[in-house]
Amino acid sequence: MKKIIANKEIEVNEEGYLVDFKQWDREICECIAGECNVVMTEKHWEVIEYLQDKHLKEEPLSIRGIKKSGVINIKEFYALFPGGPLKKSTLIAGIPKPKSCI
Amino acid sequence: MGTKVKKMLFILSKATIENAYAAFVMANGARMEGIESEIFFTFFGLEAIQKKKLEHLHVATVGNPGMHIPTMLGGLPGVEALATKMMKKEMEKLDMPPIGEFLEILSDSGCRLWACKLAVDMFHLKEEDLIDELDGILTIGDFYSRADQEGCQLLFI
């Protein structure tokens, strides 16, 4: 389905995740973050870049991966994206929601 | 659509690896969905939070029909160790952390970890025997009082 984000028509799935990562840009990112009540800071961008890098390399995301990432620790991760950090951060990063149970 | 579950409270009473992981995966899964979670370790569940024992949990090969091996065979020396080794290998393939690391992840994720006072006394354990991430030692009454809001679920494992 289509959704207007930052005055652009974007293709998203029923949970609001971007279908095509190529449509993602920083403006869209800020808008989705706003909907999640997240105000983007330098640290948020760092995490988003890490997640996108993993996505492009087709490496699966997990909370254990976050712990080992060297970018952020788990406590900070929960603080930056409250209420389901991996779900929210991937939504904001414009990449698919992780399918793993861990 | 949001879930109506707001808080998951787990009671882990067994020391087998499959039960500990069931509790940990569900508690972590709750946090990942923005649901509060807490685990109360009682009786043999305490093995999972004892520094000296937590990396030595075993899968049950006796009295476990899911293993599909005859009970008498499951009791032979080395069978339980072998089955445990195989299971740990499969878990590593799925990037499931070992017990100690999983407890760190849970604690960092805001999952509260409690030891049962009665069981701690019964097994003559001291606080220094238990993991540093432990939030405290509670009575069952104290633990029930943690179910302090709408949408709490209590699960015995």
C-alpha cells in the first residue's frame, strides 16, 4: 500500500515498513521517527547506519548482534528506541522488520 | 494493533536447558515487543543463576518423550552430555547466546531477575553464589506484588 511520508508517495507494507529501501531518505526517516515519538540525535543516526549496513550485507539482525556491534550497548539501544527497539529502529531505518525470535 | 499484554512474569522452576531457554526467549521476546518482563528463579531453576552452575545445564534425556530415544538408553553414562552438546551446537547455529550471556542481555534489556528466598535458603546459597545481574531475593508474595497493573500474565515453567 501507499503512504505519504514527507510529501512523497512511499510504498509500505501493512505494518508501515518500507517495501523498497531505495525510497528511503533522511527526510522520510525523520518523519517516521516522529510518528514513533523518537527525536533523532547523532547516536540515533549512527545506529540507523549500522542497521542499514547490516541489511545491505544481508546479515540478520538480533539483540545479540547489537551487543556485539561496538556501536551501541543494549541499555542505550532500549533508551534510544523505547517500546520495542529492534522493531522501531528498523522501521525508521527503512529496512524489513527482523524475523528472528531472539 | 497493540497487544493487551503489558507485563510477563515468569517462574522458572527447572534446571534443564530447554526450560531455561524457553523462559529466556519468551522474556527477551517480551522486552523486544515493548512488554515488561521479569523472571523468578525457584527450586532447580536457581541453577540457571548460580555462577558456578549456569554454563553446565543439561537437556533431559530421561523421561522426555520428545527426545525419541528409549528412557533406559537416555540414562546411560554420557548420553545426556552428548545430547546437550548437540543441542548447544544447534543453538549456536541460530545465534542463541549461552546462558550467561543471555542473562546479561536480559538484564541490559530491562528484564528484572529475582531469586526465590525459600529456595535460596533451602539450597544454602549466598548472594555471592548468584549472578551479579540479579535484582534481588524475593518471597513469592513479593513476586506476586510485581503484578501491579492491568495486562499482567504469570507463567510457570
